[in-house]
Amino acid sequence: MRPVWSLELVRDTNAPLEAVAAVLSDGAGFRRWHPRLKAVPVRVEWDDPQRFEAGYRLRPCPGVLEEGCFEVRTEGGRLLLIHRVRFKGWPVILLMGWWRLRSHRMWERLVESL
């Protein structure tokens, strides 16, 4: 049985959904705002004026599988930004703290890059 670690980062902003969705759709440009992911093949799962969702799956290092989802939706006049990710594999035990620290201001960097 492999260790599994889940991480969820939630923020809100007044940025326009269209601008955030455009950045999240461009998996090749993640290096501008994401602390770990440089280029990611994303698959858009939901795209309408109220909600955007894109997922990805990759191997960030040998022995680790990362499955993530970016969800953006309007809520109470604001835009809710959610990143859910699961890491599977033995190296996760050593890397999870580092990844958590590196991801702390991820959403803030995305909004600043708009």
C-alpha cells in the first residue's frame, strides 16, 4: 500500500473568472505562477460563465503520482479559487511538507500575474 497525501488550497478574489480560466487553461504557462509545476497537460472538465474546472495527472518525481484539479466558481459576488491535489507514492512522506510550504501563496501569485 502506497502512502497518499491530499492538499487543498482555497482562496477568494475579485478577479474576473474569464481571466483566471484563461491562465488555468494554458498548462504551458504554469511556470509564471505555480511554485512546482512548470508545464502541465490540463484537461478542461467544466467551462461556463459561473464555473471553470480543469484537471491534470503527472509524475513530478520518480515514484510519485500527482492528480490535481483547479476549480474556479463564483460565490457571493467573489470568485472562489480551489486547488485539490493528491500525491501517491513513498517519496510523498519526505516531500509533503516541502510541497505544502512551496504552494502556500500559489493563488496569490496567479492573481498577481493577471
